Amino acid sequence: MDLWESLEQECKSCSRCGLCRTRTNVVFGVGNPNADIMFIGEGPGEQEDLKGEPFVGPAGKLLDDMMSIIDLDRTKVYIANIVKCRPPGNRDPQQEEQEACVDYLYRQIRLVQPKLIVCLGRIAATRLIRPDFRITREHGTWTQINGIPHTAIYHPSALLRDVTKRPETFDDLLSIREKMKELGI
Ligand code: URA
């Protein structure tokens, strides 16, 4: 068994936090494990929990549309979440749940070795970029972390709720495309 498979197996039998008691499936991640880009969401919703795959509900459809604007799709990127099990009622994952789970994500990042990371929404940005990251003010900005450029854009669920945020996100996607060019992706 390789490192990726053993990480997936370990994650799928995890009981590090209470979310293991209410989950249907662990949502490990989807996409290309050799991708140059990772997209990181916050945690599975109802449909993701049922299917065991990230971003399969309405937010996922919008994420696919957003990626297609910059010629990306699920075969070219790797998509994962800060927490791998659904928080009941789609509440925000608690700090302790994030802390119990985020090591799986860091291990995924070390194995994928992406050239850039896109955080989807506040939870991913405050966990991966800076605890006081303000998504409304700082979306689309770039921060180098462990040699990897990180940015954050609005979460697709936020863009479903508030379409007025979409033009800013379009600009952020163009900035991601520029960064990709710069990095030879
Ligand atoms: N929202 C997320 O943050 N992640 C998913 O996988 C689905 C919805």
C-alpha cells in the first residue's frame, strides 16, 4: 500500500472527534493527487456526506463552473476540506474539530505538493492562511506559506446566497490564472 492509500484508509476509519458519530461517509477528497493546484473548502454538506465526495451539491456545481472559467476541472486539481466529516446541520466546524482533522489535510498537501492553494471561504482561509484573515477585505490577495502561494476566494455557497459578490470572484479567478502562468502551470 502506498502513502496515499494508507492516509486515506487511516482517515476513513478516524474517530478523533465527535463528528465520526454522525457521519455517513468520510469525505477524503477528489481529483488529481499529482495536481499543481489544490482547492480547500470547509467541510462536507449533506450531499457530500451521503456520497463521500466533496462539492457534489449546488455549491459544487458552481465550483465546477468557476474552475472552468480558468480552464480547470476535477481531473486537473485536487479538492479537499478542512474537516472530512459533516458538521451536523451544516454548522461551522468547531476549532477542536478542525484541530483534530487538519493534520490529514497537511499530509495530503505534502503528498500532492501543489504549486498553489486556493482557500474557499473564511474557514479554510483562517485555518490555512492566518487566524485573523478577513475574507471580505482580503479575498484575492496572495500569501506565501511554506513556499506555496495561498489565496482565498469567496466560498461558492456564499456566491449562491449573494450574487453581488460574483464580479469580485471573477477578478480573483483571473488573478489565479495569472499566478498559474507565472508559475508555469
Ligand atoms: N462546502 C464545503 O466547504 N465543502 C464541501 O465539500 C461541500 C460544501
